[in-house]
Amino acid sequence: MSRNNNTKVLVIGGGWAGLAAAVELLSKGFSVHLMESAKQLGGRARCVAFNDLRVDNGQHLLLGAYHETLALLKICGVNIEHGFYRIPLHISVLDISGETFNLKSGALPAPLNLLQAVFSIPECSALSKIKTVGFLVKLWLNNFSLKKDDSVKNLLRKQPEKITRMFWEPICLAALNTGINEASANLFLRVIRDGFTKKNSDSDLMIPAVDLAQLYVHPAMQYIDNHGGQISLGKKATRIIKNESGFSVFDSSGDTHLADHVIVAGSVTTSDKLLQNSNLLDSTREQLNNIKHEPICTVYLQYPATIKLPEVMTGLTGCTAQWLFDRRHCGQPGLIAAVISADGEHMRLDKITLAQLINDELSELFDWPEASRTLVIREKRATFQAHVDIDALRPASLTDIPGLWLAGDFIAGPYPATLEGAVRSGVQCAQQILETVQQN
């Protein structure tokens, strides 16, 4: 493909947003240089060693509704069927007391399949099902949107207690990484709308069958290399200067990089610091400084290969962990990933104590033996806190400085801090640059 007037774009940050921007730009014929301060790409979705295994720094789940992510993977040559363990929606939740909850997607076309699924919940009364279906119909009639944002807790105030506790609350934590007391109802409703009401396949659970480096990072790197892009690892951008011909970007090794456009695709914190050092975008930095964060903790527990969950993914209530994933579907039999979203007392426990706590709870629930080894991974600033009115704080990718762009899962968009949100922001940024170049 011919170059877009040899327009040079420097992408700062090699997470999923930066990689998405680089791939999309290269597919449109731009000259791209991707700069990453770490020694590996992937950002917060990276791989770590666990004895002789490779695991992600946090267990990730995709939905069939992640259209931009799936499209990007295909561009990079990823075989979607081989890359994921894909199953129709099945939410299975177990309480520490032994109480259960199961919701399975129905066969009717969306959104009727969700209503069918609710009516088929075996553990709930007819009255609870009727109330929940009425709630969903009302949301549908209002296009899954509130005129004024509110908390998810208030949104659900008339829902049956069991359905809130064993379905809505776990879904909110998994999707927004924010508890229902603080979580934005409008952001939550967009997830429900796009994930459950458009196509049946959109609600499919897609668990990566390989680590995220194999699934996306390495194919994206290969695509960038094959299409003439440049990748610089271990290069931290320290300052951006706007000049008449474009931008000069300085890095930690003393090198200077010239570009017509610059995409800042780091985390909220790193993007803010770079803009501060560059004396740029004070109003945008004010927005970034008001964005709060939530952690995600993943505890990997290695059991004998015969140990397995009743489902590939199981929710928990009344326990420390909220979701369990069976890694046998990633070729790692006996390995269980326990995920704890948002802040809590678990963040104050040392790693040995936390791992033992999880181990004891799983032993009580499933009568499992002691795990032979464990790994605790804490991402203290894993996502932005998706609180009420968070949309007002999320900056646009288009900044007040022509040619300077922002990308990341925190950028203004329909979704919370997910892989899909990051990819969408990167692709959108690249498409806006293309439109700008074509207009000039």
C-alpha cells in the first residue's frame, strides 16, 4: 500500500491501545515508529513466568461483542477459532454456603435469548424471574441509558436480592472493576446492551487458549515488522516539543525522534507525567488527575492435573475471590486462576497469607487438596474507577494541539477499562489521523 504522503507517526506506549494504533496506521500506509519504555510489549496485559509455565499478569476474558479486538486479531493473522476457548453464555455462581446460581443463554434470537435465559434460571422463583424480565424490558425501551447517571446499586434497587447478589453484582465487578455502590449505571448498561441484546454470539465467553503474548502481542509485532514499522523497546519518552514541521520527542537515552503526528498511548499516570514534563495540555491533565484507579489481583494456584472446575469459569460469592478460571483449557491442567476485582482487605494482606486464604476457601468449596505452588499478581492501578459520571473525566483522543493524540482504555468511549476499550481507542485514533491527513 502506498504511503500517506510519507506521514510519520510516533506511537508512545506498547500496550494494546498503542499496538492497535500502530497496526491500523500501517494497514493504511503510514510510516510508524512504536516506542515502549519496558523491555516487552503488552502493557498491563503482559506475560510473566510461573515456574515452568507462562501466565498472563491477570486472567482475561473477552466477549463475542469485542468486535474491534477480534477484527484486529484477524488483521494480524490470528486464527480466532484456535486462539480462544469459546462457549455460549453460561454464568455459574457458587456461594460459600453452597447456594448456586446458573444462567444460560437461550436459543431465541437476541434480545429474547436473555429473557429466555432469565426464565430458565432453576434456582430462582417465578416472581423473581418476572421482576428481572420486567426490569430488562424497561431498560430496552429506554435504550439501556439513564438521562442522569446513577450508581448501579440504585439502578438495581428493585431487583430480587439473589439475582442482584449472584448475577448483577458479579457481572458489574467483572466488567467495570468497581463495586455496585460506586459504579456508573450508564457504563454498566452499555456493557449489558452490547454484550447481551444485539446478537447471540456477542454474549459468547471467549477465554484465551494461549497467553496474551502469543495471542496478540507477537502477531502484532510481526505485522508491524512485515509492514515496515519500527519498534523501540526500553525507550522512555521524556518530553514532547511541538514545532513548525511537527514534533520532536526526546527519550531517556538522549535520542530525538521526529514525527508529523504523536500518539500518547500510555496509562493515565504515564501519559499525565509526559504531558506535564512537556508543558502540554493543562486542561487534559486536570481531567487525568481526577481519574481514580482500582486494582485487580490474580492468584494462580497449581493443583494436581486431575483437579478441575465444574465449568471453565465459575463465579463466587461470600468468598475472597470473585471468579475462578480453569486453565486446563489453556493447556495448563490443574492450574486455577482466582480473580479479585476492585479494592478490599485482600490488598492489605501479604502474598503468602492471601494465597493461603484463597486455597482454604477453595478447599472448603470443592474439597480440593493444598495447592503445590501459588503466584499472586497485584496490579494496583489496573483500571480507572468506573464511578458515577466518570464519562465527564475521560478525555477525547483529539487534543487541542494539532497532531497530538491520546489513546488508551481511559479515553472517552462507550466501554470501561477493558481490552476492547483499549483497542477501540487505538483504532479510532488511527482513523482520525487518516481523516486529518486526507483533509489537508
